[in-house]
Amino acid sequence: MSKRALRTARTGSEARHFLDGVNLNRSMPLRDQIYAVLRRSIVTRELPPGAMINEFEIAARLGNSRTPVREAVKKLSDEGLIDVLAQSGTFVAEIDRAQVEEAYIVRIALECESVARAAPLMSDEHLQNLEDIIDRHKVALARDRFDEAIARDDDFHRYITQISGLAMLWRVVDTCKAQMDRCRMLTVPRPGHGTLTIEQHRAIVAALATRKPRAAIAALRAHLDTSLGNSLSWFDERDSGK
């Protein structure tokens, strides 16, 4: 069976799976909701690389027009999660190493600025809220709920941008890190990776508690460098056939 035929053969069962139980709120923008469902399904590999995205089928199953589906697919294509191939179809993209590395460059630049601005603004309440997020993250890892663990990880970083007053910054980070999230779903379950993330988040909180921007930047950068290293190791293993 050709690669394209294999993609097509996979599609039906996967599409039925990732849309099971999805109910859209008609009072809210449909494009954003469909985008969120598709993005999560791609990141968690419910829709793996190569799976076909059938806009007509998705629209029919959700009971709405094709327009919001097409808009959601366009946004995912802009993020590198979907390939739209003329005369062939629309497919979930492979995880791209260059895009992952580029996303880390963007993320490090923006989040270092955020954590530096947050440091002198830290209150005891801010510190406690970050600790509470870490505790929820730890529980998700202990229960092997890795998609939830990644969501709590994101909560941690998002909250720091809120403290810094740069809420828009997180929206940029969230958009560019789509490929990174796919790698995280593959690496977080590995022994020790989740525990190290928790330790590094606590180190970031400790640095923020000093109210010193340089200390906070150093702790954050060490954390993101580790995350990048984990992703690149996964690519090395994949490419070597391990």
C-alpha cells in the first residue's frame, strides 16, 4: 500500500474517534472551537502524522458549514501542523525539527523578557499560585495524564506572562510552540522527564522569589534548554531508527 493510500485508509476511524463527544457551543466562534479540537487531536496523536483531514466530513459530523472548518484548517496550516497539498488533499504534517528549533528560539526570547519583568513584581500570592500550579502538574504526572500535565506546564508559563503584564506575549508563544507540544507528548512520559520539569519549575519560583531578573532568566533558560534537548534527542533517535 502506498503512503498516500495508507493515509487515506487510516482516516475514517481516526476522524470518528477524535470527534466523538464533541459538542460545539453555537454562541461562541465555531472556528476557534474546531481549531482547538483539531490542534489537541494532532498534538496528542489521536490524529497522527499522515492522517487525512476531510473538511466536508468534519463539517457534516459537527453539523455546521464548511467555512469554520476551512478557517481552522488554515490556521493549523499556518502553524505547520497541517499540510495542504494541491491535487492530493489535506494531511496532518510530520513533526519538523527545524520548526521545533525555531519555535524554541522565539520562546526563549519572549519568555526571558517576560520572566525578567515579572521578577520585581512578584508577591507572596503570585509565588503561592505558582506553587499550586506545580502541585497540580505533579498530580497529573503521577496519574500518567500526560496531556493534562502539559496543560498544567503551560498554565505555569502563562501565569508568569500575566504577572509581567505581557498577556499578549503568551498568545504568540502558544501559536509558535505547536510543533514543540507534539514533541512534549512523546517525551514527557519518559522516566525522569516529568520529575525534572517539576524540579526546574520550582527552581524558577525560587529565583522569582529573589525578585532578581537575572536569576529568574537563568532558571527559565535552563528549563527551556532542557526541554529543547529532550526534543532534539527524540529526533536523533527517530532518525537513527532506534
